[in-house]
Amino acid sequence: MNNNSEIGQRYAKALFELSAESKSLDKIEKDLLSVHSLITKNNELNMLIKSSSLSRENQASLMEKLLKKMKVSPLIIKFIGTLAVNGRLNIINNIIEEFLKKLAHHRGELTAEITTAVPISKDINKSIVKEISKLTKTNKIELKEKIDESLIGGLIIRMGSTMIDSSIKTKLSTLKLIMKGV
């Protein structure tokens, strides 16, 4: 795990704990999603966040003005100001992602990513969700679908750090390695 990821996790944990303590998890989630959306859609703001030519205090001041206009919670304003002053504004997207993961875990939600060679039917989708639910003992499952034609057939399921790969591509690669060893 790289250093920025570890730092992002620590900041996300701190924000999560502060949000839970103040019973404002839903409001903080909404605010963070708004901030994330603005950052990803606005190139100038993105440059401001990544800029090393602006002082940390100037970054904090500009972000505070912007966030007040957005009417986000005081906790988010202080938090992002702290990120700026500490020179961590450049990893804000990572922190937001980590916060959202912690929130989903707190709510008992699970996001599973399924990759197939062709789109799957709703019936197959439902049966996969049902099996994941049995496996994880979680009823709140969001299934994100991706298409990768190079898989040829089969599927790959990712849930957190767990991966189940039953794709034909992987089976052929494994067979190729076995054949080289013979």
C-alpha cells in the first residue's frame, strides 16, 4: 500500500469518527459527494488542489470561501482547511473514497464488481447477488457490472480484497503455464 493511501485512510477514519460522533454521517456524505463532483468536473479547482505554487494558507483560504458558497457543513470546511494547511489537499479524492468505503461498511453495505465478456441478464444478476449475500451474510449488495470481451467467457467477481476468477481467459492462461511445465 502506498504512503498516500495510508495517509488517506487515516484522514478518512478521523473524519468518519468525527462525523459519527456528531451524528452527521448522512450530511457529511452528501457534502463530500458534492465536493468530489465539483473537483472532478472543474479543471481549475483540480489545478488549485494540485498546485505547489500556492501557499498552503492560500489554498485553505480559497477552499474555505468555495465551500462556504456551497453551504457545506462547518466540519467539512474545517476538515478540508486542515488538509490544505497540512499539504494533503492533493489526496482529497482518495480520502473521500476511503470515507465512503468506511460509511458503506458501517451501514453493512457491500459493493461487488462483476466483470464478464458479455452483458448478463437480470436473472443471472439476481442469482449472483443472492449467492454473494449467502457468502457474505450481507443483504445490502450493490453489483457493479463491467464488460471485458478479452475474458472470452465466465466471470470475475471482486468484493473488497477478495477476487473470484472463473474466466476462460484465466483458465487458458493457467493451462498454458501447466503445458510449459510438462
